[in-house]
Amino acid sequence: MCATCGCAGDEPAGHAHEDGTWHEYDGHEHAGERDHGQHTHARTVTLAEKVLARNDALAQQNRDWLRERGILALNLMSSPGAGKTTLLERTAADLAGELVVGVIEGDQETALDADRMRAAGCQVVQINTGTGCHLDAVMVRDALTKLDPPGGSVVVIENVGNLVCPALFDLGEAHRVVLASVTEGADKPVKYPHMFRSADLVLVTKTDLLPYLDFDLARCTADLAKISPGATVLPVSARAGDGIGRWYDWLRQVLAPGGTPLPRGQAPGPHGPESPDGLRPR
Amino acid sequence: MCATCGCAGDEPAGHAHEDGTWHEYDGHEHAGERDHGQHTHARTVTLAEKVLARNDALAQQNRDWLRERGILALNLMSSPGAGKTTLLERTAADLAGELVVGVIEGDQETALDADRMRAAGCQVVQINTGTGCHLDAVMVRDALTKLDPPGGSVVVIENVGNLVCPALFDLGEAHRVVLASVTEGADKPVKYPHMFRSADLVLVTKTDLLPYLDFDLARCTADLAKISPGATVLPVSARAGDGIGRWYDWLRQVLAPGGTPLPRGQAPGPHGPESPDGLRPR
């Protein structure tokens, strides 16, 4: 997050190690430590904390609003081009008649993804963020009002394609679903741990391309088990259909019988009796 | 950039259209327009502008420092997993004996890429940004001091994998090189225009995977011609070697005879007599 990374400080907000590695301070964890006369930096951290605290409060209002109406909201996040929209297109088509899926689309520019999801039969609200790097709870609050989803439905919030900033912003979702495409390489969970740590479900996507890549699925799964031990991990190809049924099973499981979503933190985990038949991270 | 997108405002910083599209205001373009009593929002914009202005001033110092020493700095940016490190590994190996390449590695966590580039024979400084989403001019200033690159060398700054935030931060580079992997889909230039607009060279990577994808190279190139008409566009596969020679030719061309980099904005364009034999965006 730009406002926490020390870029307004007079001095670099970090320290060098002997091996040439540079460790940048995290504004949240080290705010007190860094508050030694660098006024600009301290102000940056304070504002960032205020932004996040305000966002969290609004996200809780969104969560309450959704729970009262029996609507399940998912926050779908990934790098650009990991296959979020393709997954949603197939899901909307395959589960038409079973689930009502509404979509909030986040992109810097264009309504291309909104057009695709409307063509797939969904109600959609597009949010264009301009230079913005993530959706926040205010944007989602207003999009929910406009979308007006029916009780018992699923609202998928397709975040801006970005494996960094969206991890910090709670939107009021019931669950976080993070996509990692096999084309990106197996090292992404360890290189972008904040995003993967926050995931309830990790979909390892585009598995139909595995024969043409050097992707080490075992390594990726083992890393995820360390970084995000509570997350379910499912390999899937939305194009070929491999593993797609397990994603649908996961969706059905997080939808309680009456359409009431489970509160955050009560997702079916990898060890529970209701666990989907996915890869288990431990 | 988090601090410009209005997330601290009391009201959503945008407006809805009849078709359900939501347009978010850009803090820079609409700062005056938005300054109507929403104190928190106004303060956010002001701070963001200060952060960027301060960064720009420091970036200019970096640029002067590099020019005085005859060092060519490139800012390498892309989504996570678009192949930045693989391209650099091959470049360092193929051009060993011709170019001295130093590397500044930006990642949220790990020194995996630094290890790879050291194994490829390069001097490397790793920057770990924690929750941070981009490198800034202060980080690069200190990394340059530590790297201490020789005159006539090339310094490649491998930015944090993020197609959004790094676009806003000048690091003092001579040129910006943006990678777009064919696995991400052809719509990325129009969906993330700020990044592509800032590019001097766009490398369309992983072209060895084209036979297994629905990627429309003509559409991508046509979109780039509109968004970034001054940029050279080169399709390349660092794994298979397709097009790699044209990337090396581009590198040789931006290195002036005495090793003095061209000032920003004087990169060999797509229409000049010295244009590399790449795809021409017009």
C-alpha cells in the first residue's frame, strides 16, 4: 500500500543487511519504532492507519448488510490475467438455474469484463478505479446498493487485478478467493505472502497449460500450506473443466441451506468433515 | 495508488452512469473539484501529491547521478510472473562479455530472484518492500549506492510485480520496459493503460505458449498503438529464444557508443531510422 511504504520519508524506511538484502519497514508493525522526528513519514503512517481503520468499519457494515439479506459475498483476487472472469463466466453458465450470481467488476479502465458477465446472464455493476489499485468498502457499499442482489444469491466482487494492494482492504466479503495461475510460476505464494495469507480458498488456475510449463505444483501447494494453512487449495482449469466440480462443491458448501453465508473464519477448512475434495495444504 | 483513490472520503469519490458503470475520480485530475468540505479526502490527495512530487525530485537526482557515471538504468515492470527474471537471466548469460548488468530486485518478500541473478553472474541488491506495492526513488538511490555499478554498465531495476502502482513512481531510469505475458490475455493494455502509456518498450513475453492460447497478438498490438504510440513493441520468448535478438538490439541501441544513456524521451522510436526490427505500433 503506497501510503505505508515510507516513500514520503526523508530517509529510507528500512535497513540493509550484509548480503545486500534491503528490508523495508512495514508502516503498521513499526510505526512506533519509526516515529523519531521524521514528521512526514509519521504522518503518512497515521493517515494509512486511519484509511484502513475507516475501511474496516465500513466493511463490517457491508458484512452486516449482506448477512441480514442472506447474500454470500466473495472477494475474488489475483494478478492481472489469472482467469477470474473466465472462471466466473463458466460458473455462471454451469450453475444457471441453481445459483443467482451478481457481479461487481473492478478495473482501472474499460467495461470489458462487465460486458462478458452480462453476456453470461449476470447482473453487473462496473467500478473503474482510474489510477486506483484496489476496491475499497465504500465503493462496494455503493455498488451493492446499485446491484440490489436478491436474498440467497451470490455476489462475486472481482477486484482489480493486483496481487498486492487489495489484500489490505476488507470489503465485507464472507470469503476471500485468490487465484494463482500456473503460468505465473510456483514462487508467487512466498513472494506475495500477504495476499495468500488472507485467502480462504486458493484456486490454482489454467492447469490445462501444465504440460507446456515447468510449474511445480507440489512446491506451490507445500508453500501455501505454510503461508495459509487454513486455506483450501484447488487446482482448476476453467477452459478445460478440470477440477471445476470441486470449485462448485466449495461454493455449495459455503452457501448454508437457507442461503445464509457462514461468518468469516467459519469457512469449511481443509480438515473439517465438510471439506471439499481438494488438495489439502497440510 | 492507495492514497489517491478516495478511500478515505466520506462519500464515494466518483459517480454512477445509467448503464451501471461507476467512474471513480482520479485524485490528481479532480483534486480541486473534490475539495468541497470533505477534509479527509482533500488531505489524502494533498499527501499523495506531495509523495509523488518528492519522489519525482529524488528520481531526477538518481537520473543525474546515473548520467554523470555513464550508467544506463532500466525500470522493468509487469504483472507478477510475466517473466522479468527469466528474461534477465537469459540476457545476462547471452550478453556476458559484452554488457555488465547490475540488478536491483524488488519483491515483497524473499531473495529468490536475487539468488537467480547472482547465479547468472550479476551484482545484485535485493529490496524487500513488505506490504509495499512498488519501488520508489529513495529505495533505488540507496540500492544504487550499495550496488556501486561501474561506468558503461546497465542497471536493471526489476520492480515489484504489479501492473498498477509502479507506473506512478519515477525511479530515475532512462527507459521503462513493460512486459505483458501472452498468458494474461490481450486486453491488458486497455485495462491497465497507465502502465502501458508510460512504457518506452513493451515486450510481449512467453510467445512460445501462443499455440496453446487464444491470445490475439494483432489486437494487443493495435491497442498498444493507441495507448502508447511512442513505444516499441517486441514479441519475445526468453525460454525458446524467439525474438530475443531484437531485445538485445534494442538494448545496444539505447546504449550510446560511449556507454552514455540517452535522456528520457529520446529512446529510438518505432519510426526512426535506428528503429529495431520489432512490431511497429502504428
